[in-house]
Amino acid sequence: MTAREDLVDVAARDMPVDHYKVNEAIDAFARELTGKVRALHRPVVHRGRTICVECSGWADGSTDNPPTTHPCATIQALDNQE
């Protein structure tokens, strides 16, 4: 079961709600999503520079956007909240 399914399962149960389980499910869901965002904004070396794959639009050795240095603003925001 995914973290999202756990969250939906906890939310769908009858009252009273076990707030500890709800918080656990929310935390697991947030960790899962954070991991997915980090995977999208992973670093890659391009022409001797470490850039963000997602922000730079990197694919097949070239970029669609101007190369964005890694860690990008998205990764910096995640690092500052944790």
C-alpha cells in the first residue's frame, strides 16, 4: 500500500480519528513526495558543471533550458524545510 493509500484509508475510517495514525500517514506521504521531487531534480554533470536535470530540461546530453546549477531552488527549499 502506498503512503497516499494509507492516508486515504486512515481518513476514511469511522470516528473517533486516531490523530497519531493520521499524522504518521501524512508524514509518510510527505516523505514519499519529497523523494519523488528529489528524483526529478537530481544532479547531472553537463559540460563540466553539475546541473539540475529537471530545471535545465536535460535529456540525451543537452538542455532545453539554460543550465541551472544544482542544487536548484527546489532542492534548496526542501533542504531548508527539513
